[in-house]
Amino acid sequence: MTLPDYAIEARNLVKTYPATKTTPEMRALRGVDLAIPRGSIFGLLGPNGAGKSTFINILSGLCRKTSGEVRIWGRDIDERPRDARAAIGVVPQEIAVDPFFTPREALEVAAGMYAVPPKERRTMELLTALGLADKANAYVRQLSGGMKRRVMVAKAMVHNPPVLILDEPTAGVDVELRRQLWAYVLELNRKGVTIVLTTHYLEEAQELCDQIAIINRGQVVACEPTTTLLQRMDTRHVLVTPEEPVTTVPVLPGFETRLTKAGGFSVSYRTGLSSVEQVLAAIRAAGLHIKDISTEDPDLEDVFVALTSAPPEAA
């Protein structure tokens, strides 16, 4: 069997919610085109209300698209809906596990719903991998929020799907549990599982994702390898520690400055227009003496803010 090049493909995907008596018509997705490579860790980022959840709900069958094409693992969701949805596991934002079940029971029920034969079920294997073996027979209502979220990840994997969608998986999870979760996710990816991640922890996406798409107001405003996306920003920052701490923002003509910790300040400049030498000359011209400096490259947060702050396009 030939594996598809893309785990998920969306072409001109549109979702419009019709007007009601109290709300106008809303276009949640405006012609989204995405191709998520097989075997990647793919970040899907965007502000609240950008359309990320609508996109995921269409993939999982919770929401019907208005128009466009979607394929999951090469299977069209209109022509082969059951096969397409069997190829993904979705971990939603909301914790949705019956509090009166144990983790073992929750996974067994989920496996049964996917028609996984009893002999092929991996209930204890999944619980062990996610650090829940000792809680297998405890009621879900007795588990912490982080443990419940790990049960959700295990539920999404009971049918061994080739694509795993994680919608804000580490929200409300402490640092140690987050590390454990990502260790398991990275191991899944090494075994060939494609991971699609939405998160508001931008440093998490920057560290983990091979490629990132940013959605804003229902449109894809960027979709590039993470390193390429970071290179979009030609703004650099010079962090300055002066000999004498400053309490007001220094005025440096042609540069943007702001105060930092411990009496220091930062100077932002465009690499295509200025240089570090020009920044230093402007600081000296302002009568300031430098004790120490360092430079800082832009991170994903800078790119995200720049791309999602653009004015909306006409509907």
C-alpha cells in the first residue's frame, strides 16, 4: 500500500455559519488551503476565533464544511467518511471522560467504538506509556486535571491512527506532566505518527514543530517550515546594560527603544536598514555609556503578532 505524501489536505475549505435572529452570517473559514506532510509535527496557530477549532471539527466529523475538499490519509471525507475519520485521533481542548469510568474502562469503551478486536487492544500499553498504569483502576473523577488530559491522549490512540490531532494538549498541565506528555508524543512521531498541534504556548510550537501554519480570521496567513517562518522577521533587538541605570526610555532617533529589567533598555532595528554599529553610535551620541550588550533574534511570538495584527481582508 502506497502511503500518501500528505497526512491531511484541505483545498479551498469554506465554513459559513448561517444568520440567525440574533447573529449575522459568519464565515469561520475563508478558502483554507493546507497540506500537512506525512510524518511531521505540524503546528496550527492562531488567535482565539481564528478558525482552528472549526477546522479540527470538520476533520473529526463534528462540523460539516460548506464547500471545498478535505482528505485525511488520502481519503476524501465526503466519499469515504468512516475511513477518513478512522485515520485520525483527536484530543480536544475540553476534558471529555466519563467520571464514573476508570481509565482502563474508558479506553476499552473507546476501542470498542472503533471496532478494535479485544486481542488487538493496547489498553495497558497506552496507560503505561502515559504514566497512568498505577491509576488504571481508579475512577477518572479522582484523577488530577493533568492525568485526565493524558487519559484523553490515550483514548485518541486506541485505534492506532496514523494522525494525531492535539488541540491545546498542555493547557493547565504542570511542567513535569508536560514533559512526560511531549516525550510520548515525540516517540509516537519517531514511529511515524503525524502530529498536528494547536497551542497558545508559542515557545512550545517553536521547539517542537517542523512546520507551522498561522490562521487569522479564517484564512491561512502563513504556512512554512519553522526556520523559514522565523526568518520572515528582519527586526533584531540590542539589549543594553548602561553604566548608570536608566529610569526613562532613551530617545534614539530612528530606533525604537523600551526599558528592560535592572535599569537597562533594548533597541530594535531593521537589519535591512540599520546595523548594530549604527545602534551603538546612536547610544553614544545620546551620552550613554555602555557596560554590556547582547543581541536577540526574533522568536515565534514576534512573527505571530506581526501576522495576526494585519487588518482583516474584505469578506
